[in-house]
Amino acid sequence: MQGTGESNKAPAFSPKNFLVNRILLLRQGLGGEDIGNKSIDIGQAVRKITITESIYQNGINVDLNIIDEDKILDRIRVNGTEKIHIDISRNETNEEFFKLNLSVFSVDSFSEVTPGIQGYIIRCVSDHIIENQSKTISQEFSDISKKIKDIASGDLNILINNLEISKVSETCTGIIPKMKPLAAINWLTRNITDAGLPYYFYETTQGKVKLKSQLTMINDEYDDQEYINRTHINLLDEKDKLANFEKDLYDFEKHTIEKMNSKLNFSGFNSLANGVYGSNKYSVDIYRKSYKTAKKHEFSDSGLINKEKPFPEKFIEDKELTGRNFYLNLNSGAFDAEAGFELPSGNYHSIIDDSIQQREQYYHGLDTHSQEIVVPGDFNIEVGKTINLRILNNTFNSVTLPDGEDNGEEDKNASGKYLITSLVHVFEDQRFLTRLVCKKDSFVENQDTPIDYFTKPDNTQPGNISITTSDRVIDTDDVKIIPITIG
């Protein structure tokens, strides 16, 4: 498979262009040598390449859709223990590229396309995902950042130069129970926060494995240009030079949303249940035999992606907000001075005692609104960065709304700053596209009131469910609610 490539003296005409330089299959015994020393190029048999990365997964996944006329499975004795090297670039200049070293995870979806021609998918993952399956660890820890880095480089064999591990402020002492290395990293990551926001351990196609906080992510903007679902624009005026047209056209296409799909996910129901709007926390210290009564948490807006909260203030005014309760088991004396530890030294749960409610608010709040968009292929974009979306509507003339009111082209509720949580690069049919899943926990417009037109009583009609607590009388003898007729 080969996309359109340009000469090494000119940039690609379109961000959808790509060039497959080689896709190498490496296995034990090729050329009579150990794995990695000899290979065969299977690029011509690959019809589609799908590369997936996400802040919710510890490595990248790659699917190679194969149309096999040469019986590679049988002749090469493919058995699921091979390695794959992928080299794709924008063009022959190699200024934008993917060079991925992967392990085969499985071979499946086999079919006989026509007599003599086989179709199947080779599924690949990062090497450290396979390495993770080969061992179980149990180790002590105190410096969480250092322990995560040690596990990644030592037990998972990730190169130090490929690691970007943020320094974590929290410290605690403990012992990792018997776990696989990635499970241990996820276990350690679960209880650390950056100003109350969670951390994620993930890999990108740029070759980096990262421990990065959501707070750092939302301040890490990928591109200062907006992505817009536009269909046409006048790129030139009388002051523009023709020499800049090719670059302008390239940038214009790069930031154009080709397709858009959203589950919306506007749900006060889910946010209430997940403790986004408020929660209670209870903790007990079994060493001091002390019990902390409920600590109430109110919604915090200090680390939101956009400036406005995702709900009207009055929505939570009369709610108890105990839909989610957290229970922590602390042990301040778990590691005493006689054992070589300096008091106070809390256990694994102690570091989350003051931040678990805020962490869960930001973790689940990220699902407030999501957009799935398709843009022209981008070799440099990564998950864990933010982009700005400007979503346009058709302007309209309404007989109800005054002239000019809410007749703008921008959908302000859908527009705004988003965090890229997942992405899929797809190379198929001579075209390179990138599908982004973007999320935000807040809005650019205040949610307390609709547009001005609907705030005026003359433009609305009476509702029929305005029952308040004063509309009921409590009969304490029978302990029941007696409704009063509303006139």
C-alpha cells in the first residue's frame, strides 16, 4: 500500500498524502538469524493500517489488514510471536513520519477472499505490552514517580529516553502486592493527583511513554489554530501573494473537520451518581482508632478546561449530593521508626485522603461532553493535548426570534477547548485521515440562562410542574406526604 508521495524538494500537496516506506515482518530464524536481524517487507500486502492511541491505555495498538497472495502465514510460519516495524512518512522528505517497533499480539479475522487469496488482520501492540505479560512483581515504594519510572525502564524494558515521567508531589510508603508491572503502575497512578486532578500513564505515536496529569494536559495546547467544520472560505484577497497560496491551502485543509459525530452525553443523572457535583468522604485511621465524619465536597471550577460550569447553579441548590460516598482505610502507624521509617508515614490510601473527591470530580467530569471528529491526517498530533473547535451552524431567519438574535453561525455550546483523549490514524485507499475523540468538562457560555429572548416572560408560557417543598405538608403521626392541590 502506498499513498501519494511528492518529491523531496516539495511538501505534500495535501495532509491526506502519505508514503509507506516499508512494513517489515521479523521473526526468529529468518535468514538463519535471531529475531530482529533479518526481515521481509510485507508492505505490498497491507491494504489498511489503523493506529490507535489513548490516555486510557498503556500502549499503542496497530491493526494491519492483509490481502495475502503469497501464503505468508504458511510459508513464513507466522505464529503470533513476530515483531513488526512500520515506517510511514508524509513524503520523501521524512520531516513528518511514524517509525514504530511493535510486537504481534494476534492474527485473526481470517477469510479466503478468492481461491488462493487470503485475508486476515495482524494485530500489533507496543513491545512493553507483551513484556508485561511475562512477569509479576512485588516491590516496596516510597517515591511514586521514581517507582513508576523504575518499573517502566526495568521491568518493562522501555528505553529511558522514551520515558516522560512527571514528578509527583505526594509521597507514601508501601509494598506493591503481586501484580503485573502495568497493573502496578496503574495502581500507583490511581491515587496521585496534581492540584486535585488525576494522572494518566499512556503512550503516543511520537515514541513517548508518559505519566502526565490532566492539569498539565489542559495547559498543553497542540495548535493555536481552530478546527472548523467549514465547507468553503475565501483564502485570498487583493493583498495576498500567490506564493503563500499553497501553504495557506494546506493549513486550511489540515484544520477542516471533515466529519463530526457526538454522543453529547449531557447527563445530570450520570454526574450526580459519579460525584461530579458533590460527594461525601469517610475515613478511619485504624492505628489511632480515629474516625473522620463525612467531609462534603462541592463542585470545584479551578481546573476546568473552559471557564463555565457544565450545569446551572440552581440545579444542585436543593440536592443533598450524597449520591457517591468514599470510604478510606488509613493506617498512620503502618511503618514505624523501629522499621527504619520516619513518622508520620501514611499508607497507600493516605495520599488520596484529602483529594479523592476532587480527583473523581475531574476524572468523571471529563465525560460531560465529547466530540468525535475526522480531520486530514496529522503525523504530529497526540493525545493528552488540547485543541480548539469552532462548530458552525447554518444561519437562519426566524419569524419568532428578533433580527440578529441567536442567528450567528457558531454553535457556542459545542465550540470551545477540548482535550484529546483518544485518536485513530487510518491509512487506506491512498488517503490518510485522523479520527479524534475530544472531551471537555465545561463550556464557553454560562449554563444558568438561555439566550435573552427566552428570559423574557412574554416569550414563554406557564409550566405545570412548579411544585416546591412548601407545597407539601408532613403529617408526623402517620409519617406520610400529603400533596396539596395546586390551583
